[in-house]
Amino acid sequence: MRVRQLWFPALTASVFFLTSCGSGSANSAVKEDSTKNAKSNQVQSAAVGNDRKPLDTAEYQRLMTYLANGDSSGRWPVKSAPLPLAGAILPFHRIVAYYGNLQSKKMGALGKWSKDTMIRNLLSEVKKWSDADSTIKSIPALHYIAVTAQGAPGKDNKWRMRLSQRWIDTTIAWAKEINALVFIDVQIGLSDLKSEIPLFEKYLSMPNVHLGIDPEFAMNGKGGKRPGTVIGTLDASEINWVGDYLTDLVKKNNLPPKIFMIHRFTQGMVTNAKDIKLHPELQVVMDMDGWGPPDLKKGSYRYWINEQPVQFTGFKLFYVNDTEKSGQKEMMSREQVLSLKPKPIYIQYQ
């Protein structure tokens, strides 16, 4: 089942990024409009982890049942999931994220446009999602790819590149202007999670910064093959190491729960998913990030997200790959996405 396409756009003459491509039609924007939209879309302080009121357990359970969307399989809501700590973002808000890299226009919506246009477009999407589902308020997020898989081995033969952390600083500064969340995303290549994730501890110790990992580009479980030649894989044991690490950070820094997002669009990308551990300090999102026509995307969501429940679910929309490359006039509508069982609580645009 082919849902993503890889590409190798050159950043410089000797450096290549590797990920699936996405683009959209650029809209003109002026700074005044961007600022106006940002002010009109201010979110509650709970969205960035500053509101530490006791958990409203009745409301939590109500919203978890609402997200199950009438599922009759007994899988949703997940019965083994613990109640989260105070300050939990999910399921009280739906996250609408722009994914990408500030150094590349082709890696996703985050870097495709100028800052002002990007913010304007993102906040427009956030409002549309809030309008489409008035039960759960949508909030913005900037999802930054900080470690990228590579088409060349590099000096340490790890087939990944760690980008300058000053771009994370920039992303956090932009997010602060619109009270948005930040996600740091990691593609490990032939490195490993234990070597890469702790590099971002100072950021992950912030209440509004969360984490995403991409098994598609984790190649050690595929015999060390070059990223992009086959779809990579991570096992629950590796994912659990990250979950334990984030849980310890939350405890050490007295933080609200961390959101831990995992990309998935095939069975093999995540093995032994049923063994992924859940914690009150953690909110795990399995994000269906394959591209293609609606039936293919819905099938991937059903088989690898719905039928292998972990805790929360996400869904990725591609401005280009879901339309031009898939022979469709437009992406799946918000109503189509919200009709899924369960309803995704994290929406990502590439």
C-alpha cells in the first residue's frame, strides 16, 4: 500500500533532506492581518500547560466517549488508559499543527510560506476546525522537524542530520506570539532514540513543548538500509524508553502531561503496539500520516490506528499529495475526518 512518497530536495550542494513532500497554494498576507488573527484566536492558558486546575474527571470521561464516536468494538475509549495529571491538553482541546522545517519550503506547511502567511493560514485552519466541531476547541501548534533522515551517511554514518537548535528557538518564539504549542520531531535514520531525544531536554522541560517521532525513517530494524529505500520501524520497547524518559522529565520539572506523537501508516512501522506503556504524565497520539485518496487514508486509519488502539489518535492532511498527486480535487473535508472512529484529536498539515 503506497501512501507516502519520498524526495531528496537539496538544502545545499552537499546536504539532502529526506521526507514526504507537501505543499499548498500560497496566499498573500500582511503583518497586520496576521497579528489581528493571532489576537482573535487566543487560546486558554490550559492549552500551553499553565492552567494546573484539578482534572475535571467527569468532563474528561465525557469527551473521551465523545471522541469514540459511537465505536461499538469496545476498543474506544481505551480502557487501560490512566487519568492524566492536571493541566492535560487532551481531550479538552484539538491540536491543529503545521509540520515542516524552517529551512525548507518543500518539507511542509511550516516552512513553505513566510512567517506571516504561515501564521495566517494556520489560524484560519484552527478556526475552521473549531467551527466544524464546537464540542472541542481547536488550538494551534508548530511541529518542527529537528532531526532529519538523510540520503547520505554523513561523517558518523548515521544517515541523519541534527539541525541547529537556533531554529527551535525561532519556532518557540513564533509559537509564543499566537500562544501555540511546539512539537519537536525526530527522524533517527541509523541513529537511535536514546542518542537523539536527550539532546532536546532543555526544550522538552518547557510546559508547551512536546515530542514527535517518525518510525518511517528508523532504519536499524530494517538491517541498516538507507532511509527512503524501505519504510522503517520501531518496536514498543524503543517507544517505551522515550515514554519513560518524558515521564521522568514531567516529574522532575513538575510539568503538565507531555504529548508524545508517533507517526504511523503501515503495520510494520510500529511493532507490538499493544505493549506501549501509558502514564498519567504522558498523552500518546498515534498519527495516521499517509497520503492518498480518501478511501486509502481511511483504510490506513482503520487498520493501523483504530484496530490497534493506544490512547489518542491523529490524522495528517497533505496540501499537495492528497490532491495533485492523488488525483483529487481537494483534501478530505473536516467533516469526513471527524466522522472517523475514533475522532482524531490531533490534526497535522504538511
